[in-house]
Amino acid sequence: MNDTTDTETQTGLRCYFAFRSPYSRLGLHKLARAGFDGHLILFTGPPEDAEFADPTRNKYKLAYYQQDVFRMTVRMGLPLALPDPFDPDYRLANLSFLAAQQAGKGLDYALAVSDARWGAGKNISETDVLAEAAKSADWNGFDADAINADASLAQVIKDQRSMIQADGVFGVPFLIEGRNKYWGQDRFDLWLEERAE
């Protein structure tokens, strides 16, 4: 079980991410390389009073993103493969991330699933892909049936909606430390610079 309380999670160092976003993958890698000691939170959409600006619905923005994701991924020395399908069912990936997080393997598992999706183009709604990610993360607690049946995991996702609202998170990756907010994996560099001072 995670040893942070809701209050500590809401006020401490935290990063919102989503498996849907290739930029989240890059942000997670930056955090891992920096020895991230905060809390990862699933982003399941913007606050209720904010519209989601989906880049895939704007052909010009999508064309830019395709170019930018490629160059930023290469810059970080990571492989890139467009996932197929592009928008799978994220439910099991999200729930299994929460289970891995409770077992102390959250960041490792989030990286493994993100790499399977954006580095190898795999369908992260498939049980065998997630089982392989769990093995890569050295987490032996992956059991799709048990995870799907665990109502407490689904409740965590619901509870985190209020955190998204309170923090005003409108996109990912989104890092927060104290009063400072950093949206986008490139802004994580500012956070790293400030930490080094």
C-alpha cells in the first residue's frame, strides 16, 4: 500500500501523466533519470469545467506533434513506434499502474507500459503486453482478473479526479512542486535546473 496520505499527495511533489501521451513518456524518463521521489497521478481528462483540446482533432497540430515527438524522442535516445491501435482501452493499463504503484513499482511500471506503447508500438489494452511490462518492471503482482475486480483501484481513479480539479491540470505531463507548475516534458528541464541550484 502507498504510504502517502491524500493530503501529502496533494501538497507534495507530484506528476500527472497519461499513457495516451508520448510526451508523458518523455517526462517520465526525465523524472526517472533525475531520481524522482514524488507521486505519480493518472490524468484521466481535464477538470470538469475545462475543455480538452485533443491534438488529434486538429490536423495542423497533429502534423506538428508527429514531427516534434519524433525529434524529442530521438533527442532523449529512446526508440519510437506509433502505437496500433492509436486509442486503445486504457482501463486495465491505468488500474494495473495503480496496483504497481501500491507495490512500490509505479514509476518502473509506468515507464515499461509507456515504452511498450510508444517505443514498440504495442497495444497496451492487451493483457500479455501489460504482463510483459510488469515483468520488465520487476513487478510480480500483475493479475488482470484480480486488478479488474478490485473496486478500490477504480475508486482511486475517481478520487484523483478531484486532485486534477484542485490542481487545474489541463494536459500532460504536468509536474507540480509547491506553488510551481511545469506543463510539458520540456518544462521539466526548468524544474531540474531549479533543483540543482
